Amino acid sequence: MKRLRALLCGAATAALATAGLAAFAAQQASGASADATALSNRWYAAAPYLMPHDNNPPDAGAIMDATGLKGFQLAFVLAPNGGGCSPTWDGTSPVSTDTAVGSVIGAIRAKGGDVSVSIGGYGGTKLGQTCSDAASTAAAYQQVITKYQLKAIDFDLEEPEYENTAAIAREIGAAKILQQNNPGLYVSVTTAGTADGTGWFGKQMLNEAKAQGFTPNNFSIMPFDGGFNGAAAQTGALTNFNSILRSTFGWDEATAYAHEGFSGMNGRSDTGEYFGQADFQTVLDYATGHHMDRFTFWSLNRDRQCTPPDNNGKTSGTCSSVAQSDWDFAKYSVRFAGVTPPTTTPPTTPPPGGSCTAAVWNSGAVYTAGNTVSYGGHTWKAKWWTQNETPGTTGEWGVWQDLGAC
């Protein structure tokens, strides 16, 4: 699952300096400038992804103030681009000498929050591919845990690594070692989602975990970038994934849900799917109603409105490509953590591009020829009967005719 990452390194470096380096320079050597007081696991389970080096990193403190969010999932730790078994940020910045990300972590902790760190992700070279065995892979990740005093870690096992059986065995083995050596460490394992729950490689990863006797706090799937149209398709995938967990580990339904997680993508996905605020609410209701362990999304870097709101029908790493207020999607994570976000006053002026007057598209509603809806900052007209077909995903010859921005 691609989860777009624009390489905005210059802007990211400047943003990091503005957001935290000056305020915490005196304590940079430790890598994390405030004591790591553990949050409840629910906050780590709700922590949305944030890239601290790329995609115009937002000010975490501002998000905390606006939403009440306390947990952040920082991404991604990888092997060095030139090879080797030592942890880096994004393959380029060694963890051992890092001060920039450590300052961001310190700023979050100074406001009462905390972080989990995600390893892997889509693309790049993973430590499971370059380290020689599970023990050395775990030793590399232990450097990250120790430097940042982590209480939570996420194994994001995706392409191309999850197609490498030996690499996945090393990652799962490393996760088990870290879990044993760091009592109380919250461990999530995230992988690709399909309509059936997860694909062949995801199932092989689960079988590897079973074979090694490893049980994390949750296995999470990413139901996007795979032909998903709105929340109904996502909750269907979560139901199917629950069945896979039950059959793999011999769990009953409730136990499987207690070890299941959702990792979504806010706004427009890499493949042109759309997941708006209503979709997030539906999946949140499903997750809480089934007592799932995790609800997160990619990413806070994208949790703001583009200009124009639909970004001219393109996916961005720095905004959502749907109409929204800043940090709308972060508030669903806050609710999953059991907290009511602060009330914000809606803007008194319409967003750039005008205002949409047609009713907002609803995945559960039935539309017939001539009905109009608003979605993604555009007005759409149905050509014939339809239900649960997201505007903007059916193509020129599909059911929805784009009447333009509104």
C-alpha cells in the first residue's frame, strides 16, 4: 500500500527546526528531551502516523491543542540506503546521531503526549532484509527503543519485504524478542488489506507468527489502495480479517477482535479511492462496537485541506484532497481513545472553490438518474441507479458525472 510520500526533505528540515529544535536544543543529546511517561495502551492504539522528516511535517503540539490527541505514530525506521544492520530514519538519517526527531518527541512529551515508532512501510530497504538473523534485527530495533525510551512500536510489513519469507521470519522473530526483553511494550503489526481481509503474503505472515509463538497486541490491516469504495467495503474486509485470525490462531470471535486493528487512509488514496469523514465515523463505530484493539490512519501530514480542496483530483502527501478543516481525521483517533475532542467553531467563510449545495454523498443511500451529491469538493450527478459507488472512482464511463468543483 503506497501511502504517498513526497520527498520534501528541505522543507521538512526547516519545519523540524521550527517545531522543536530551538526549544529543546539543550537536551538534544539524549534523543528525546522529556521523560517517557507511558500513556494508556489505548492512546498508542489510536496514534495516527506522522512523518517527521518528509511531507511538510505539521506541528504536533498544534494538533494536540486543537484535538486533544496524545499519541503519535512516527514513521519510518529503515535500514541504511547503502545497506547494513543499523536503524535510520527513512534510510538516510542514522538513529544513533539523531537530534531532530528526538526534539519532536520531546516536544510531544512535554505536553503530556507520547509516541510509537513505526518500522518498515511501503518501499525502502527494511532491516529484516539486511540483518542476518532475528537477534541482530532485534538488536537494531532495541537501539531505537532505548534511545527514545519507547513504550510502543509498530511493525509495518509491506511490499517488497513481505514477499520475502526469510525477511518476514526475521521481523517476526525480532518482534518476539523485543516483546520479551521490554515488558509492557505495546506491539502492533500492520500489513496490507484486501476485500477478503488480507492476501496471500499477509496470511503467510500470520502463519509465521503462529509458528514462532508470537502474539502482538494487534494485527492491523490497511483496507485501501485495493478497490475499496467507502466504509462498507472496509468494514467488510475487517469482518473477513477477523475470520482469518480465528482460523489461524484458533481464537473465538471476541478474542480475534481484541487482537485486530484498522489502519486507514484519510481522503483520497493513492489509487483514487475516497474516504471522507462519514466513512471514518462508520469504521470507528464498527471498531468500537466490536471492541477492536486499534484504530489509526495515514496520515497527519495529510490531515488538512488542499487548495483547491479536491487538489484537482490528485493524491497528495501533504493534504487530503477532500473538503475538511485541519485535523478533522485526527479527532476520530481521539474518540477511539475514549476522549471527546474540543469543540471547534466552523469556518464562517466557504473553503476555496466555493460552497457545495448538494447533499453530501452517503454510501448507504440509493441514488437514481439525475440525483446530485457533493463529494470531495465537487458536485456529482448520477446517470442511473447506484448505491455504495464512490463518486470519482467509477471513471468517465461510470455512474457518476462530475459537474465540477463547488
